[in-house]
Amino acid sequence: KCPYREPRLYCSIAPGRVSSMSLYGAETLGEELAKSLINKNALEIMSKAREEVLSSA
């Protein structure tokens, strides 16, 4: 469950004015994008990049 779907969203010390519907839409869009990238072998590319970064440290 997305924590931003709660009715009281606070940014800093003031309540946020973002609706839960717009946050839900953004979350859905992010999920669709992630699935699309995964279908295009993004996980393999990201894994190789991670290995390269970790091996150079």
C-alpha cells in the first residue's frame, strides 16, 4: 500500500495539496513504466551496471 494515499499528506510542516487520485495516477504510471523497462531487459542492464560500480569501489 502506498503511504501517500493516506488522507493527510504533509510536506514539511504544511499539509500537501496533492490529491490522492493524482498520486495514485503517478504511482500507476511508474508501475507501467517499470514493467515496460523490465520487458526490454532493463533488469539485466541495471544488474551489469551495478556489478561494474561495485567492482570499481
